Amino acid sequence: MRRKPLQAMLEQYARGAERALRAGFDAINVQAAHGWPLARFLSPLYNDRTDQYRAPTRVPTMVVHRIRAVVGPQVPIFFRLCLDEGAPGGLHPVQVRDRIAPQLEDAGVDVLDLTFGAGPIAKD
């Protein structure tokens, strides 16, 4: 992902959080499972990047930081991610528990919403 599209995606998440607050929602939920764009960064099955965004949590934590900057410390951020993709080489609970979850929490996630199985994801 080139820098401009990545920055545009970060801004879309931030604008979405702003709109949710204006609409009266009390929390923000980031979808990063089941083939959504952030799931592709987190998954070892689909993240075959060789650039600076290869680290699975790099872009998701950038999104969380950007949302946190918009919503402030009082608005909870929920983050839905796959605990176990159910496929060889995919995300598994130990990896999520030991590496991914702590980094997301450090970035500002308040609640991890864990799900199972990625389902079929077409590689671009």
C-alpha cells in the first residue's frame, strides 16, 4: 500500500469515528476480522508484504492511535479480530494473546472482541 492510500485509509477511520460520536454513539468498534482490510494486515496467511507495513500490528495500531486522537480518552474503542483463523499458518490464540493483543491494548484499545475463523478471503 503506497503512503497516500494508507494515509487516506487512516483518515477514513478517523472521520468514521467522528461521525459515530456526532450521531450519539458511546463507543467505537473497529472491524479487523473476516477479510476486512485490517484483517489482511493481521493475518500471516494474507500479509505477504515486504515493506515497512509487514509487521502485523503496524497498520492496525496506526488506526487505533488515529481514532484515539479524535475521540479522546473517555470513549471506549472496541477492536474485533480473529483469535484463530482455523487454517494452517493462520492466526492462532497464542500469537494473538502474546503479541497482537498487548500491542493493540498499548495503542489504546479498551475491548478486544474475539471471533473465530476468517472464512474464504480472495487474495488480490
